[in-house]
Amino acid sequence: MSDFLSFYKDHCNEVLELIQARRLDYIESCIVVFYRHRLPEKFPNLIHEQLQEIIEPICQCDTSLYETIKVSMLSIMSCSPTNNELLAAVEEYTHQLENYLKKGLEGYPIKLFEKKVQVARAFVSKSWRHIRLIRLAESVATLIYRPDVLNALRTNWEGVDIAFAIDHASRLPREECCVADGKKIKRIMVDNIGDLLCGRVEFMLWITQMESVIEHYLSLLLPSLANDVRRFRFSAEQFMMNWTFYTTLILEELTLANVESIGMPI
């Protein structure tokens, strides 16, 4: 089995290299040829005979491949200009991935196909969310680097009553919103975003700072025991609800004020 897994890891690396090189026209043949022609005869037989033992290591290799692809995709956020070719390559790969597996795994146990597709679909779902967020970040970056838009945003933001929004949130029943620490929220809304809009910090550095805020908060919630995982998930969901809640309050203030920066063309 170790020989097969070594062979399979080489195949995963080959797929990764094709994606990073934007050679999408070769990926389908790479996958199909691997299962139908490149595998020595003993390996397909091994898969059929020891499916229960070999299916999990295969899926672990798939997961490792998908995580590496995701990291490659997210790394473009730190590049200037953004590498749209890699993003487009990953997007196309995710759209075709299930078809690639279906063609390549013809004649193999259906359970292997179903398990690999299950892992692939989880990766595809996450990738599409990341791609959408990256596209949104690109749009924001475009606005941030326009002086006319930045001036309007700064003026409008300074006119928002952050203290009122925080006070309003603190008066809500706990079951309606898990209210976060008002001082921390104010620091993010006033200081961090204020520094960005005043040009005292670069956009990509600001994104890194926001990531550190999220990582720090979630690190405080990490479960110490296996049975704490459900509580961690609940707390993480509450964190996202808080983030969405305060953002909605601020957007409401901006919209009611009919500010000029709302709806500005990109």
C-alpha cells in the first residue's frame, strides 16, 4: 500500500503543478490517464481488494491537495497586482472537478468515487466562497486607491455615530444578538478603519490586521477537549453574527444619511 500512496501523492503533485501553471487543458487527461493507464496493474487490483483500508489515505491525499490549492489561491491577496489568472484557473478547476473524477474512476468501486466526490464537494464549496471574497476585496482595493472615493469615504465614515451603534447593540436582549465588547468594536470601527481611510496604513496590511483580530478572538475559544467542539462552533457563529450585525448597523447609518460614497461606481 505504501508504494501506491507514494505513486498517488506524485499524481496529486502533478495536478497541483498544472493548476499553478494555468494548464487546465491538461488536467482532465492527467486524471483520466492516471487511473486508466499509468497505474501498474497491481494497484487497481489493490484498490478493489483493500478498498476499506485504502480509501481513507486516498482521501487524505486529496484533502492535502485541495488545501494546498486553497493556500495558493489565497496567497494572491498579498500580491500586487492580483493574479487573476490563477484565480480563474482554480475557479475553472472547481467547476470541472466532479466531471474529471467521474471520467477517471469509471470501472472503479462506486464507494471510492462517492467518497472522493464528497471530499471534492467540500473543497469546491469553500473555494467558491473564497473566490467571492477575493473578488470583493479586489473591488474594495480599487476604491481605496482612488483619491476621490477615499476622500468621500473618509468624510462619510467620520460622520457615522459609532458610539450610538454600539449603545444600540448593548441594549438588545442577549437572545437577539450576542453583543461583543463595545471597546473592542469601537477600536476596530474608529481606529483601524479610520487609519485605513486616512491613508495611514496600506490596504493589504489592513487586511492582515483584520485577520489577526479574527485569529486572536477565535484562538481564545479553541476547545480544550473533544466534546467542546460544539461550543467552539457556536461561539464562532456568534462572532460572525456580531460582525454582520455591527456592519449592518453602520451601513444603515450610511444609507439613511444618503451619503455619496454609497453606490459609487468602481
